[in-house]
Amino acid sequence: MPFPSLLSPFDLHGLQLANRVVMAPLTRARSGPDRIPNAMIAEYYAQRSSAGLIIAEATTISEQANGWVESPGIYTDAMEAGWRSVTEAVHARGGRIFLTL
């Protein structure tokens, strides 16, 4: 039986991926001092949306959990809204994205 192609679709437990390429998380530190994901981050991930799955950078879950300068967070409404704009940009280009907590 032949092996599937790297670029063939893949079903990840009900999540349909366009291909089997997974982009590993990369620490970008581009959120600024407010730690809110911004348009630059949305564009960065949207540009990579042809990967079957993007695993986004480590994201802090509380003010006490910040491990480095200008890393994004997801513990306020504004941060959640920032990540929503990122995921919408990725989804608009047909991509899938997971967030690393």
C-alpha cells in the first residue's frame, strides 16, 4: 500500500486539513507591551495558511505566566479579540490554527 502524499488531505479527528504539513510554533514576540495580538501577527499567520495546520506561538494565560517580553496573551477580552482577528485571517485563506497555551 503506498504512503499518502505530504500534500494530500488529512482528517485530524474530524478536523479536515488541506494537507499533512504542520507549522511548528515559533516565538515571535511581536505583540507589544500590551500583549494583544495585532494586525502584524494576523498577517504573519495568514501568510502561512497553506500549511495543513499552524500551531501558534506559546501564549500566556495569565499576567503571572508571562515568560518573555512582548509575547501574546489570551487572558483579557482584548487579547481574545486579537486572537480572533488572527484566526479569522487564517480561516479566510482556508487555513487551520491551534494556539499553544
